[in-house]
Amino acid sequence: DAGVTQSPTHLIKTRGQQVTLRCSPKSGHDTVSWYQQALGQGPQFIFQYYEEEERQRGNFPDRFSGHQFPNYSSELNVNALLLGDSALYLCASSLLAGGKETQYFGPGTRLLVL
Amino acid sequence: RKEVEQDPGPFNVPEGATVAFNCTYSNSASQSFFWYRQDCRKEPKLLMSVYSSGNEDGRFTAQLNRASQYISLLIRDSKLSDSATYLCVVNEAGNNRKLIWGLGTSLAVNP
């Protein structure tokens, strides 16, 4: 049973460029949440997708957008990259069942913006 | 006050020691609580969900104090492999599906 997978593992971009990160959830999970984690910080919630729609959003600008596909996989897009977007981007998948939900993380994509 | 606060440490302890971390949260309506462990340059991994009665998993014990709005994690007989950052996670009040993360507490277990 594959866990959460993310691609690519590492990425280097320059300011102003656009980037797309991908996530496949754990088998049986239907919800994908994206987080940004800067060095020395805890994960910061970007948004959450369920039933192919954005259901929750954190305090991130519109440059951050996403998508969820019918197979529950998801993409995170970041436009007009800034130096401050350099971080580890984590995808977590989950399934809400019986009022309980636990998030499981993929290995992350490490983005460096030069 | 931050929504979720943790002592960043680092905590340096010898092998075999008992160490406890506390985490405070700001909103009394929060319902879901977790401890995650994160190794350097790796993703967070679930260590324990925290239940209202407290729960134990081997050397790890988690407790919730709703009145004082804190959760704790106790590690007994610490091992070198316990060295990691421990992240406290609480759901946003009124929103069980959105999680708020602490900055993490760094633990180094020394031989």
C-alpha cells in the first residue's frame, strides 16, 4: 500500500517563474492538504482539497492555487515566485471517518527560489 | 498569544532520561490534538493522537488538560533514535479539518 507520494523531490526556480508540485494521496484517502514549511518553522496550512474543490484556505496570497483530480491526486501551483517562497512544501492526505481524521504526509518537495 | 505554542528547546538529555514537552493552545473549542515527530529534512510523522483521557503507546504518554488548555508528551527511557523535533498540532476552533501547528520542540538524546 503506497503512502503519500510527491514530485518532484527538489526544484530550483528563479524569481518570477511559476511552479507546479504534485501529490498522490494514500490509498483510500480523499482529502489533500498542502503546507509550506520554512526552515525552523512549523508547517503553515496553505489549503485543502476535497471532492475536487478547495474547501479550506490558509493565509496565503492568490499566487498559490491548486487543483484536485477525480483520482484524488492534487497539484499546487505557485505563480510569480518570490525568494520567500523557498521552503519545503508538504502534502498530507486524510479521510474523515466517524468524525475523526488523521493526516499523513508525503516526503515533501524542497523548492529553492533564486 | 499564538494559537499553538511550544518551547522550542533544544532539550538535551542523556539516554535513559525522561523528558516532557508541553504545548499550549489558545482556543478552548479545539477538539483534535496530535503529536507529530519530524526528523531533520524529513516529513512529519504521526506519533500520537491525544485523547481526552490521555493515552500511552510504549514509552510515550500524551495527556490533555482542557481546563488549562495544554497537551503534554512524556518520553520515558529516551533512546538516541528519539532525537527529532516534536510538533504539537491542534485543530482550528470550529473547524475540525484545519490544523494549526506549533513551531516544534527540538530534542537531542545524547549517549
